[in-house]
Amino acid sequence: MTGGTDGHAEDQGRVYQSRGDQHISEHHHYGGDGPEHGGPDSVRHPAVGRPPVALRDRSEVMERLRASVEAERGGQVYVLYGMGGSGKTAVACALFQEAAVEQGRVGLWVNASDRASLRAGMLAVAADRGAGDGELLAARNGLRPAADLVWTYLDRSAEPWLLVLDNTDEPEILRDGNWLRTSPRGTVLVTTRRAAARWWPGAELQYIGVLPREDAALVLRDLAPHSGTTAQAARVADRLGRLPLALTLAGGFLSHQVIDPWTMDAYGDQLDGDERVQLIDRGADALSEADPRHLVGLTWQLTLDAFEARGLPEAAALLRLLARFAAEPLPLTLLNHADIGAVLPRARTETALRALLDQSLSELVDAAGTRCVQSHGILLDSVSAATPTDLVPALDATAVRLLDAAVPGVPDAGPHNPRLRLLVPHALALLSHIGGPSAADALAVATRLSVALHRTGDYLSAWETARSAADLAQRLLGADHRTVLAARSRAGRALFRLGRYAEAEAALRAVRDAQERLFGSDDPDTMDSGYGLQLVLANLGRREESVALLRDTVAGRRSALGPTHPLTLRARASLLEMLPAAEVVTEEGGTLLTLPSECDRSLGPDHTVTLGAGHNHAWALYLLGRFDEADREMQRVAQTYVRRFGPEYPIVLAARQLLSRTRAALGHVEEGIALMTDVVERRERGLGPEHPFTVASRRLLDEYRSGRWRPPQPHGG
């Protein structure tokens, strides 16, 4: 979809290639995204909670990094690597603040822990550097390379910048799209646990290790100055391996004991003598004595023991619940739900969370304009591994229910929603370690999240979520489980929207064959996969196969769901688009052309299926030569689209293109030219001048201006 071949785009979004038997869809559908209501994710602030009181023993590395962000310097990539909990993010945060305040650089902070977070953060960087809504929308829809867009705007930046890619522990995701590049306008700083040179060609690597003894003692003294002497703090620091995260947790504990304060010596004695605090590993990687999970396990268990002694067992329960999710920002709204009562009393959730925050076991962060709670991954790993087996089923079931409540029950078309992307790592983390009884429920939630992402136009995230969720759940449920097949079907639908038609056909055909064998041809899941497959076939130019499958889908849905179910009406609306004029007038005994009024009565005038039916109906009327009726309907649909999705949304441009045809067919050629001029300008901004959709729109505009354009001849029906 590079725009390298000429094509002709019809108003419903099909592009017929001039060479080769290929049919490119403009990805219009009844779900989609809209403008960036509320703005993109904020990248001007580090996505961390409280920075350290003082950055200890990092003066040498800080001096080297400061030099990299001096005026007029750029083009470098620096990689901070080390074990989890060593303070890499703290160093990056300190440099970020200095660069922004003292060096006058624009600071840009992106969480690169997973593909969805990386892509969303980098597109927010592009928005910060001046990318327009149309360009961002096209990148999110898969209509233009997202990484190219981001780096184009970074290269054009009027101000020098520092870009931090934090938590890049899976560096392979940077290669998918070539996200890591250099620019003379700025410096890139990466934090990671993966130090192999092959991941970072041309970068300058800097190891971030544990602290020297004196500095480690000072960290404890910074946090708990009244708990003991420097010598006593040094002894505790030694016991904790001088790991900054473990020191922070220990200092947080010591600083908040009010009624019966602990001394450094007392804390150290507990670390030395209490066998109960040793980490119990269940299925994680084998732990060496130096593994940070051992060190962190020592600290948090003492803290939770203290909570129990103070009559606050809910704090331990909440931390174990948080450990079922990912070490990424978790929206606080998830915890404010009645279903949390299966693990801890809902009325005590606030108190439990405050206890975790006070002890530095968790922190509050802002992500995508949403207040979230976040805990370090090493901490969550150690908590999860040490959770008693008998508690796990209730924790898993509760986590699934909380996530289920956060995902829209019936995902609908709407504007891009960055809050949905926040849920992706948590859905996948839950599936990665969940037990059998809750696995199917967890996969169903993840699949519905994929649908929600799909219907806001974030097709890449939708595909990755459905595919990864199916892979994770299949190990427990098997390849033929209904929910696994449903997730793979959604992945195939997303591949279609990304223009990867051959892959989409193979995936959807395989899933549909399995569903037909296992559940029957009239099963709703089988029909859903069939509906997705017919879309692919239509865009591969195989119209007869597509129409036959679509008719089967209509008949099956009518029988199983009823004639007015939204899915039935949606499939029938597709017939309005797919059938030639001669067949539209005879389909369903001649009643198909009344479909928009049926949708209006059953679903309401602004329902997405009603709007799609109106759009397709106007196209059918236009082909029939009933230009007056087509024009009135298209004006109403186009106005509703703009109000709902904004002027840059692809289906809005398709609607305005069809409206230009109806206006011109009625003799208002100048109005048609004005409409198409706007469509071409928006497509050039969003997709570039050489994209096939832009080329096709420009060709129609040229035909208007030259007088070569002719409307279709009225049909006898």
C-alpha cells in the first residue's frame, strides 16, 4: 500500500489496480476512529511517580549524558542497561528534567515496554512535533508507515529534543517498523535489561549497576534519616545487595513506622534471620542468589508482615491482585468496582492503596490523561511467585472481572481512545500466568478489547492483541476451543483492515473451516468469520465468491438472530454496496432498497449500522441514476459522519466524495469540484500525494475540471 501503482477508487473504498488482479480497500467500515478528542498521550512528562530524593553515585554517567544534550548536539543513541531495579529509569528521568529545564530541549518520554505502548507513544511524539490529525489517523489505520511519520517530524523539529524510550526490554519490537533511528535534531536515550550489542548497533552503551556501599547507605538515610546511623544503613544495604529498588522499598518501610518505629539494626536482623521472607519461586526462571527478585522479596514481605500486625491485611491482598496484571500503568477506575470484594472489602481499597503508596510499593502516574497505579516489574514478579496457591483462583477470577468491566460491553465506532491501549498489557499479562478455570473468560475479555481497538481504527493494536491473546490461551485451552478460534477470527479481521489480504484470507478461511466443523455452518461465530472472509474476497476482486458468502451470512444471521438484529442488518447493508444495480432492485423481493428505514426503526438514526446502510443505499441509488434521492441521503449521512467522527476520518472523505458525484450529477459541478478539492487536500495531508486513494480522488477532480466526467446512466429498475 505504498501508492506505487495506479488505481481507481470507487466511493465505497475499493481500488482496482491497473496491473495485477488486486483490489485494495480503503478500509471503510461501520466502526472506526475519529479526531483526537482530548489530545494525544502526554509525552512531555516522564511516566514515573516520585523521582528519587537524590540520585546517588551516578555522577560519571550523568556527566557523559549531559554532554550529549548540550546545545547543537544530536544524532546519538545512548543505551542504559542493567538488571531490573538498578535505577536506569531514575537516571533517564534526571537527565530528562535537566535537559528540559537547563538545556532548553524538548523532552519526549515514551514507554517502550510493548508494541501498543511504543506505537501510541511515538505517534504522540509526532503530534507534539506538529503532525496533523489526518496524518496520525492514517498511521493508526495502517494507511501510512507510522515510524516514517514520527521521524519525519522529529527531523523537522524547530527545537532540539531528548527522546527517552523507557523499559525497552524487548528490543526486537523496535525493529518492527524501524522505530529506533537517529536525527541531527536530537538525542535518543534507551533503558533496557537487554545489553547484547546486536540490538544497539552504533549506540553508546552504559551499564547501570548496584550502588557502592557508601551511596547505598545514603539512599536509606535519604528516605529514613532517623532510623539509624550511616554504618547501620550500610549493613542493611549490604543485605539488600545495594539494589536501588530494594533500598527504596526498605526506606519506604522504615520511614512510615510511627507507633513502633523500626531501627536499621532491627530491620537488618529480620533480613538475616527470618526464613519466612525467602522468595518461593513457582515456575519463574531459576533464581540465583544475586537475582533481584530475591532482594525485593525480602523487603516487601517484611512490609506486608507489618501491615498484618497493624490490622491492614487488605494491603497485602491488593498487592497480590496488582501482581496479576502487568508492570504498566493500571487505571485506578479498575479498582473502584464492586467485584474487587472477592479479594478485599471495596470500602477498604482506598486505605490499602494508600498504604502501598506510602511504603513505595506502588506509585501514582498519569498515562493518557488517566490516573493510574504502577508497581515495579521485579516487585510484581516476586509477589506473584510468592502468592499462596490457594489464593490464586480468586485473584485470577477477580482480575478478569475487573478488566471485563473496564472494556466496553458492546464496542462501537468512536474516536481514538488512548485509554483502551492502557488495558492491552494487562489483558496479556493476565493470560500469561492465569490458571485453567479463568483462561476462557480472560481470553473473551482480551478479544472484546481487540474489537474495541479495531472500532477506533487502531488496527495494529487490535491485531497484536487478538493474536497474542490467542497464542497465550491456546496452551491451556487448545487450538479448537471456541474462544481461541474467535480471537483468531478477530486477528484475521484486523489483518484485512491493514491491507494484508492474503494473510487475512488464509487466517479467516482456516478459522471458518474449523468453526464449521466443530460448531456447524449456522453458528454465530462461523457466520462472523464468514462475514469477515467475504470482505477480503471482495477486495481481492473475487466478487462472485464474496456475494455468495455474503448471501449465506445474511440468511444464517436472519435465521439465528432475527431480521432486525444489528449483525443481520449490517450484512444486508453490505449487499447494497456489493450488488450491481440490476440485482439490487430484485434482491429480497425488491425490499432491500427499504433497508435504511428498517435500520432507523430498529436501531435509531445515528446508529453506526444505520449510517452505513444509508451510505451504501445512497451508492446504490446513484448507480441506479436516482440522483436526487441519493444526494439527499448522502448529505444527511455526511453531516452525521462529520459530527460524529470529525472531518479527517476516512469514511467521511469517502462520503464527501460520493456527495460530490451526486451534486455534479444534479448539475452542480462547481459544488462537486469544491467538495473534491477539500477531499484531495485532506488525503494529501493524511496519506501523501502518491497514495492510491489520493491519486484516485485527484483523478476524479481532474475529470470534473476538464469536463470529461459523466454520471452513470439511469437503470430501468
